[in-house]
Amino acid sequence: MNTDSIRRLLNPRSVAIIGANDKGGYGGRTMRNAMSRTYAGKLYPVNPSRDEVLGLRCYPNISAIGEPVDLAIVIVKAPLVVQTVRECAKCGVGGVLIITAGFRESDKVNGPVWEAQLKEIAAVSGMRIVGPNCLGLANTELDLWSCALSTLPQVPIASGRSALI
């Protein structure tokens, strides 16, 4: 794996939020957190059921974006994660953050299989993967909070040289 994939994961110029919506769950909170700060990169909501999310054009899948994506945040049902990550690898995404839960920690049959498939995708593609069952990432220097924290809007956090993984 090359170091460029780490840079793209932790210092992204563009972020796709797969499973984005305008509701109160993980997809909505992650979208709001990414938009509520001063992050200057591109944000791409992805959801086949929507044309728009919080005023931004929404894409049916990551392939439809048609531009390079450094970081994809995956918030879809566990059985859909592997296929979603495969599509990200096919599109040349630099890194994937999987917020979705429901793997080895709760599904003793499918969870280990899905995790092994994700590991193989990362090895073959060179794409970095954080998760599954992860709360998110933050880069305060970019002021990018790619996470599902529900308390983020209430906590003033200054921009600076630190990150949260």
C-alpha cells in the first residue's frame, strides 16, 4: 500500500457520504457534521433514493459522481457494505470509512466473511479502510468532521493541528 492512500483518507480534498440523508440517524448526522464546519473540499451525498440532501445534489452511487473521491464514508446496511466498498475501489477512491455496524460483533456467521472480503478488497486495491463499526474521523486542521457524533454541533472545537480517529 502506498502513502498516498493514507493522505487521501486523512487529508481528503473530496468526500462522498454513501447513505447520506437529511434525517436524524447516522447518515443525516454525518452529513450535517461535514457541512456544519468550514471544510473547503467537495462533499458528495450518495443515496439512490434522493435527488438532493441538505441542498446538495445527491448521486445514486459513487460511480455517478464522475470526479475523483478521496474519502468515502459508508453508512449502508451491513449486507450492502462489501459491494459498496468494491464499487469505491473500482472508482479509485483513496480511503473508506465504514460507520456501519453489524459485522463480527453481532453477526457471527456473516460478519467474519464480510470482514475478510473487505480486507481482500483493501489488499488488492491499495485503498485504506477504517472500520467497520467506527464512529468516524476528524481532521481539525481541515475542519472536517466525517463522523456521526451527535454532540458535535454543541461543542465548539477550534481548528488546529490535531486529528481524531
